[in-house]
Amino acid sequence: MGKNYDQDFSILSTGVKLVGKLTSDGNLRVDGDFDGELIINGNLTLGDKSTSNGLIRASNITCGGTVTGIIEASEKLILESSAKVEGDISSKILIINEGASFKGRSNLQKEAQENTQSNE
């Protein structure tokens, strides 16, 4: 029987700065600074004081901090009112709350997948 990662939750606290590549099969909350690649097979929360530069990939992403780079959510991306995002984003569901800042390109994958399936 394999390990169930649904309940696993890791935290990068305020004051922590990580540079490099971080992967996780569980959920992650980032309140510190991250430069590099975040590859999370679970859910990712970027706190309102967090800063991230690079590639961010997870199933569901809630962003309240500052991000420069690429955000890829395989399911849902939520930009909270405190979010400041500069770069390209992609997801099936995109929610941008009032007050959030977004500069870049967005790609809603659900629409593209439906078009591809109907052409087959």
C-alpha cells in the first residue's frame, strides 16, 4: 500500500530563502522567498509576503504574494487581492480577485483540450 500524500503539508516560513529546485508529492505553503523551480504534485499556497522567481507548477495554486515567471496549475489558479504576478500563467480554472495585479499572458487549458478532443 502506497503512502497517501493528501494530508502531507510542508511550509517554507517567512525569513527562509531557497534557491534551486523543490519538488514535493504533498502540499506546500511558501511564506518566504523562492528562486528556481517549484514542482508540487499537490496544492501550493503562496502567502501574501512570499516572493517567487522562476517556474511554479502544481495541481491547485493560491497566490497571494509576488511572482515573476511562469505559473502552471493543472487544475485551478487563484490570484488573491494581494497577488502581484508578472509572467505567463496557465490553468483550467482562473480566478482573479479584485486588487490582484497580473501582467503577462494567460492560457486556459480546459478550452484548448475541449477543442482538441472535438477535432479527433
